[in-house]
Amino acid sequence: MKKVFYLLVFIGLIAASCSGDENGGTKPEMKISSCYVVSSSSGQSENFSSPVGMYITSEAGQPYEGSGVWSANCNSGAWTMDKPVYVTKAGKVYAYYPYSPNDTPPVLPLDMTKQTDVLYSRVASPIAPGSVSLSIKLYHALSKVVVSVKGEEVTGLSLPSPVTCRFDICTGEFTDLQSGQVTSTGSQLLVIPHITVGKEILISLKNGKRYTYSVDGTEFRTGESYTYEFRLNEDRDKLEILDISVEDWINDNNYNDYLRR
């Protein structure tokens, strides 16, 4: 009788376990092991703590679990989702920065008057019930212009270029570009990638003087930094170019500062 009793108990436990799985028992949740910014080369930054948007789709491109939009924060060195993502089927994760609760990805509006960096994952990270831990890599979507004048302090830059547009975080495509004047109050200027035609960059110095330099025909590309080095001529009424360099956008102190919030 004891053997029969224990057998019945064992069968009951198995049945209860199966019933729990069928009715929403423990489900695998998506986890983020790391999230960092890379340049176009192999360099990477330290993890940062700003909210990062997560647009998740099914393999067919439909919003995952009917929503598709989540965010992730870094707390005490660990990344957590704003709400659980139960990985019940295969999907794709597109990460981006900055994130807003009002976002409606995959296409987001950009406003260059804010001079905020834009990051995106460029390649979707796959998820599936047996693969739920992700290492997120973010890339620069914009172009950066850096200007220096030997012996002088640059206090402002201005360039006629696209001011607003729509950015697709899945494809990296910029559409609906609306041109105007993009300005900054320092020696760096973020611009939407484009080809300039007959344009000049206006450079303001701390001494109150302003100078222009032609960037006609320049192709500003995603994820690249364009550095212009000048000096004043003897009469101090014109800029003389010393060097122009184009390189992968490498993280700097200014960048890390505004990501660490």
C-alpha cells in the first residue's frame, strides 16, 4: 500500500508541474549582460547608465508581445528592463539612445537644435527561448565636426545643414530632412549625415571674432569625426587650414559625461 501511495503522490507532482508550465509557469526572461558604445573600429566605452530604448520584433517584423517597446537602465552595475520580456518565441532586439516613453519606433524624429548624440544597435540582436542573455553594442548614427584654432578658444560653430529628420533605428536610414542652421556653443558640432553643397562653417572665437571656412562637397558620414585644425594669419583676419582628418568617432570625456546620469 505504501508503494502505491508514494507512486500516486509522485504522479500527482508531475501532473502539477506540467499544469504549471501550461498555465504560465516560469518563463525565460530576456537579460542584458552588458551595453556599451563602440566606434566603427573595435574600440568600446565603459557601460553607461542612461535609459536605452529596446524595440523588439518577431522574426516577421511585428511588435513582440503586442507592444514591442521597452527600456533598460543600469543600476549598481546591473542592467534591468522596465518591465519583463518573456521570451516565448524567436525575435529581434534593436537598441537605441536617447529613449523617451513617447517613442514610437522604428522611426523616430530627430532635432539637431538639441545637439544630442544618437546611438543605435545597427545590427539586431536575436533572442529565442534558449538564448535570452544579450550583449548590446551601440553605434553613433550622426557625424561629429571638431574645430580648433591654434592659440585661440572656439566658442561656437554653425553650419547650414539638416535640422530635423526621421531616423529608422532598424535600417539606419535618415528621411524627411529639413534644412536650416545647426549651431553649437563649443568646438564640436553634431550633424545629420549628408553631402554639403556650397556651404561654409561659421567659427566663433572667445575674442568675439568670427570666421568662415568652406566645406563644399564634404560628405559627412555616419559614425565619423571630422577634425579641422586652423591658425590665424599674420593680419588675424583669416583662418589658415593646418590639417583636416577624418576618423572613427572615438568616445571622449564630454561624451561619457552626458551618458553617465
